[in-house]
Amino acid sequence: MTDSAKGSAVEVELPPALVRLFPGVTPQIGLSAANVGEAIEALNQQWPGMRDRLVDSTPRIRRNIHIFVDGERASLDTPLAPGAQIIIKTAMIG
């Protein structure tokens, strides 16, 4: 687990497309974060460039990325309770 300031321990499930792009990443990762934005920052610290795949420059979650926390659609400021499950999915565009 990474140490995020005052964050809760959560589980992140990554899509196969991201797992293939970042050597050493696994489909499920435990980390600490207070909200979705912090979770993405924690992922980016371990695998530089991951944030750019998930978040645009505004910053907002990219159009082709869907993030769910405990089954509910989430934004960067969605808070994370201890034990929350974050699922990141890529949308098909075409």
C-alpha cells in the first residue's frame, strides 16, 4: 500500500488496457486515499504517466474512462470510505 495523507485503505481494479501499458502493475491494487483524485495520484506515483491516461488537463476524468466507487459513478472529488472498491473501466469509442 502507498501512504497517502489521512487516506482510507481502498482497493483499485484496473482495466486490462492500463495493465498492459504499465510494466509491473497488477489488475488489483491496494492503496490509501481520501478521494478518487488522491487514488489516481497514488497510482501515478507508482506508475508515472497513469494519471495522464485517466485525467485530462482541466482536470476531469477523461471521456473514455469510467470510474465507479462501490458501484456508483464517481468524480475526482468522490470521497472514499475505508474498504471502498474503485473500478476503472475504459469505454469503447468508435
